[in-house]
Amino acid sequence: MSSPATTPVIIGVGEVLQRVDDPTVAEHAIGLMAAAARAAAADAGATRALDTLDAVAVVSTLTWRYGDPARLVAADLGIAPGRLIVTTPGGNSPQSLVNEASRRIVAGELDSILCVGGEAFRTRMRARRGEVTLDWPKVPAETLAAEPPETWGKDLTMNSPHETELGLMMPVQVYPMFETAIRAARGVSPAEHLADIAQLWSRFSAVAATNPNAWIRTAMSPDDIITTSDRNRMVGAPYTKVMNSNNDVDMAAAVIVCSAQHAESLGVPRDRWVF
């Protein structure tokens, strides 16, 4: 059965991580993202996947103010796509980027997009602690003024006036409130709810233990998850440290999204498409 020409499909994904202790030789986020993009093209089995991109779209970075990270990723890859894009900040941005890329492919606006994100926060913090000056690139101000990247997404007001008035500003305050509301809606006790989410996190860790691109590859039991210790402090009840996202990493990931027609032109087998 054939697919409409503008049906969006994922044809390749790539992940990289870096564990380099010396910040003077560690790769920064642009290099990690470019490596993830090459891995995605290799995953697609399409040597022209990067050369034929219409756009490079980068999740807004926290590690370094590159100015236009998509321009730098494209330069590292040696390509010149017609459009360079950066998202607005937010934890929703990676998924929202794939959604928006797919929407624009359906509309016929774009045919092939590299969606990529990466951070080198671990290296940045090691450099700061060691008082090492990093010579990482930034797009010149005059280039940004003349050719700014597109921005996808909207700046979000993260707190309502009521929350602001009560001083509820930080994730460590808000997410435990979400969790408490979920528990109350389920009609279970705090102990029962904690046992359930500990089981969930334990299953996550079991998957990570078999993934060479996971930062922490240790399978943890539910008791390991919820038991506090010097290495697993309570961050915001019911979340211990290992239940929180970890930004002290050097990692990147990339997804190549294109139309079904473009996937066919690249010779990517249909059984490799992810709709």
C-alpha cells in the first residue's frame, strides 16, 4: 500500500555520549550534535540524507550561548540547508520540534529536516571548577543581525499569577505538587503511590542498563530508588535524586524526519520508516 507523498516519517536516529574528564580536549555540544546527526544518517542507511536536508533545527541549548547553533551544526556537517532553526527553551522542546517538523512536511513546506539537540554541561561545569577558559564558538553578532535563525515555538509563561504570588516558581516545588495531585486522583495512600512509582523508575533503569547510550547503566530495585542515602538524597518528596532528570551530562541525539516521497528517493527501505 502506498503512502501519500507528504506523509512524515522518521528514517534515522542517532545518539552519542561523551565521558571525557579533561575539558580542554572534550567536544562541545555542536560537535556532539553533529556526531549524532551522522549516526542518524548511518542508521537510515542513506549516504545523501544529510546533503539533501531542507532544514537543520536545533533544540535550544543551555550549555553555551552559540547564537545560532543550527548554523554551526550545519557547518560541522559541511552542508548548507536552506533553513536554520532553533527552538524556544523548554522541556517540551524536543518532542514539540518533531511535531512541528512533521506538520510542516504534511503541509508541503519542507521535505527533510534534521531535528537535533545536545548539551555538554558536564564539561562546562568541570571547566568552571578547574578555572579553565573554554574557546567554544559563537556566531558573530553581525551575522546574527543579518541572518538570524528561525525560531520555532512560543515563549511560555511557566507560572500562573497565583503560583507566583505563593512563591511557587521552581520545578522542585511544582513537580511534587503534580505528583501529589496524581496520587490524590488515584485515591491511594502516599506509601502505595511511592511503591508504584518506584516500580516504574526501576523498570526505566532496567532498560537503561542495556542501553550503551544511557548515562547511568545501573539497574536499580524499587528499594534502591526510594531509599535515601548520601548518594541518593531527597530532592522534593516523593522524588529522590535518582528519580530526577540529570543535566550533568555530555549527550546529544538526532532524528531525521522527511516525507515518504523523500524517503523513497533516498532509497530508505520502507520497513525502516517510523510513521
